[in-house]
Amino acid sequence: MINKIIEMLLLSDFYGESENIDIAKGKYKFTTSIKEQWKQAQRKRLIEKKLNNNG
């Protein structure tokens, strides 16, 4: 069951779909490389943009 969930999370980025998905995709992850920091910042920016458009 866990393997299926992980496979589904790898299919797409799922920006702003759910708080649980954001956490699973690394919302609070301590990043160690520039590439990971860029991805995390992009995720945060797109989540905020989606929330601003809906609210």
C-alpha cells in the first residue's frame, strides 16, 4: 500500500493540492543542495500563488 502511494507521488509535482501531499513532497525538508532549495522555493511560490487565486 505504501509503495503505491509513493509511486503516485512520483507521477507529478502536485503543487498545492493538499497540505498532506505538500508535506510528503518535502515542504519542511532540510535541503542541502542548491537544486533542492530551488525546488522547495518553487513549490512554496506556486502554493502561495494558488492560494491567492482561490482566496
